[in-house]
Amino acid sequence: MTLDGDLTIPAGAVGIVLFAHGSGSSRHSPRNQFVARAIREAGIATLLFDLLTQEEEGEDDVTGRLRFDIGLLAGRLVEASRWVANQTETQKLRIGYFGASTGGAAALVAAAEIGPTVGAVVSRGGRPDLAGTAMEDVKSSVLLIVGERDETVLELNRSAYARLRCGKELAVIHRATHLFEEPGALEEVARLAADWFRRHLRAR
């Protein structure tokens, strides 16, 4: 199995962030691309990759089933993390995860499985509730970012926040909805994410 991805390493990188995109999205997501640029400007490498193969994406376009298979998505994230740990140019970089929508749950499940090697997780408009009991095993520092007007997802994140036993913050973006399309909303997401990773990722 081969997954397509884009690895970018700025000079003097102090960590690497793997992106777990959300429902029906891909590594080409404009929102994730925007956030990735801000993270690289903070001196952190990024790996944006497709969690599904092209064949699986074709199936998922019809059924919508695989995008909610958190175990499958988390497993792909774990495999990508192992790949990063075995590449000469990235093996000394501490890993972080940026998850959106269902990717937020996958990031938490993968972080729980891998353990302290994952230094930080950021979830944007995520569904941490789909991580189930795994979220209680997460040791990474977790930032949950949710739009103020994304009311159902905000409640799910508040409940998840209460269950997390690690270093954690919940950031509510004023007036923002689920896709953070309001003026300045995505910029705030990018700023918060880059700052979180800069604080919590250090070279091993």
C-alpha cells in the first residue's frame, strides 16, 4: 500500500507535524495547506498526506464509510509516524499531529498508541468524541480549537476536554463556524496551532 504525501522541511526545523485531514478531504485541503504554511514559518516541518489510497477514496466518495473508520485512519497515522522516524532527515524531529474533523479523533487515537514520542496534538473543528476511551490514554499536550458558532461540535469538544488527562487547552474562536470561513478565523487557527507546536515540540 502506498499513500501520497508532501513533506516539507524548513531549515533548522525543531519538529514535524503530520496532518490528519477530515471527512472527504485530502492533503490538498486549502485550510490545511494554509495552516501548514504558518507551521513551517514557525520552523517546523510538515507532512500532509492522504490517509486513504485513491481506490479507497473512490469507495468513500460513494459510501462515506471509511472517513468514519477511526481505527483505520489512526493506523495510517501511526504508520506514517514510523516512516518519519526512519527517515534520515526527520528521525531526530519530535512528532506532532494536526487533525481536522474526524482526523482529530484519529490523531488522538494514534497519539495514545504511540505515547510520549508524540509531543503535541492540535484538533481543528475535530470530533474527539470518536476517539472513545483512547483519549484518556493520551500523554501528548492537546489543543482543541473550535468555532463559537459550531455549537454541536463545541459541546462535544467540551466533554472531551473534561476527559483528557494530559496537558490541554480549549480555544474557542469568536463568531467562527465549523469551517472557519469567517474573516480572520482561519488565521487565528493557524496562529494558535503554530504557537502550540513551537512550545511543545523539541528535537529529541
